[in-house]
Amino acid sequence: MAEEPEGGRISKEDIREARRLQELFHGRFSQEEAVRLYTFCNKNLQDAINFVFHGEPGDIRNVIGEGEWRIVAARNNRDINQVLKNEIPDQVRQFGCESCDKVWWRRVPIRKLVSRCRSCKQKFDAIPREDEWGLAKYVCDKCTNEFTGYGAMGRTMSPCYSCNNLCTPAEILPPYTKRPRRKSWNVHSCTAHNCYNRTPSADNDDMINLCVHPKSMMKSLGRKVLNPSHLHVTTGSTVKTFLNQDDLESLYEPTLDDISEELDDGSDDSDDDNQ
């Protein structure tokens, strides 16, 4: 947390605005320096940006308390407008810490897909899309039915609840807290040999070898993390995210309860918030 400057307290919103300033300059300033610049300019982000671009080096140095000032090159208007409108390109990505056996999802800037484990404080790179696992969206290529169930990209086949055709995951869905889910009595099943409710595969496809339903994972593997994240090799420029986390569960803890699978019959259920 940045130090409290003279003249007033620092709110959470002030910290978020300071991190936008950090993001614009790609980590050129520490969080404390960004807060000083932001508060010096009367907590006006546009004025802080103009001050960095056009202010005298000595004046900027006095504000941030830095002994040596490095020239900051002007960025294009699109980048500045994105920061001011909070439109920095971002993605919701999955992370997994092997040593702590923790899995979580985080909204992070596209240019820096990095998140920190809350238990061990290590920074990790996002898990590649092709290695994600969890609650998956399936689209049957035979009857076009859409449904959800546990799965791992490229490693799971589950039967369609309408026609029983075996389907592979189309994508893994982040756990949103504000999105209502329609429950059904469909029980998870897949072709993996470790699945607690296994569906035999007609072609005996040995590639499909792992069920990631929490009941199967804990019984066969004794852990929650399937594909751990790689440790992030820091360059010293990582900016803590200012992106809104309110619509995400900050930590995804799979339950061992016998959770019914969800069914989307293709009517009016929208996945627009699964960006």
C-alpha cells in the first residue's frame, strides 16, 4: 500500500486510478509514485497524464521523490483514451499454484497475463487456453445442443444429454458469482477411466484419460490442480491489476458435493458474460 500523502487519505478508488496511470506507462512508476502523481494533480487522471508528458523533469522528480528522471515517451491517443475510459484490453484467465494446490480465475491485462497466489505470494503466468479445465461448455456437433459439465480442453469427452453423442469441450467457463445458473438433474459422466460415473467409449479412445470432476480428481489424484501455471519471470514492470473483480470469484474452490450438471437446451440462456 502506498504511503498516505499530506492533505488527505487514499481511498481504494484512488489506488485504482493510480494503477491506471501505471498501466499507461507500462510499469514505469511504482504504485507509490503513481499515487503521488495522481494526488499531486488533485486526483485528476487526465491532469496527471499531462503532467508526466509535459511537466519539467525536476518538478516530476520532486513529486515522485526519484533521484534520476528518465524521459517518458509520449503514447498515442488510443492508449491514453483506453486508460481514461477504463478500456484496457483484458481477459479472464485461469491460474493454478501446484505447491499450494490452489486454482483461481483473474481478470488481467492482455499484455501481462500474470497473477499472484494469495497463499504463497508467488507470481504465475496464465494457464494456456488449451490446458484449461473446470466447468466446460459443450456444443454437440450432431444435434447442436449446448450444455455444461466438468471437462478439460482436449482431454475429456462427455455424452450429450439430448442424443448421447460424445462431445469435447468448446471452452472452459470462469466461475461467475452474479450469473444465475439453471440446474438440472443431469449427473456428470465422461469417458475417462477415473470418472466416478464413467461412460464407456465406443472407439476406446485412450487419449481421453482424465476426468476433472472434483469427486474424480480428489479420489484419483488427491489434488485440485491439473495443469499448474508456470512461475512468472518478472521484469520488474508488472502492474497490479485495477480491473474490476466484483463479478468473479477471487478463488475457485471446487466442491466435492455431487453437483448436478447444467443443461442449456438452446432456448434463451445467454453466455455473453463469459468473455
